[in-house]
Amino acid sequence: MTFACKNYVLEEDRCKRLRCECIPGRPGCVLEGRMALSEALEERIRKLEEERKARRVGKE
Ligand code: SF4
């Protein structure tokens, strides 16, 4: 399968829409709800969100 997203910044390997790592189907992604995520991918997203929240708390 080939997929091109206008929000993906190739040079940075990041999503400019969400300002984080591109994980197709993650919350806020244009593909959210349009595809099924594997359990492993859901777990990865959960860990990344926890890390992001922890960084925010550290800045406060
Ligand atoms: S996370 Fe979704 S919206 Fe963002 S670049 Fe990846 S596919 Fe596109």
C-alpha cells in the first residue's frame, strides 16, 4: 500500500499537523477512525502520549 499525506514532512520524519511523530491513524490524524490500529501500535501511541504529558508537567 502506498500512502502520501500532505501533513507529513519528509525531511523531519514528522507530522506538521500534530507536531509529533507520524503514526497513521493516531488521534488527530486525518486517518483517525478510517483504519484499524494493531494493539502494538495503540500501545506505542499510549506510551508516546504519556511521555508528552510528562514533558509538559516538567515544564510547568
Ligand atoms: S500522523 Fe496522520 S496526519 Fe500526520 S502526517 Fe501521519 S498520516 Fe498524516
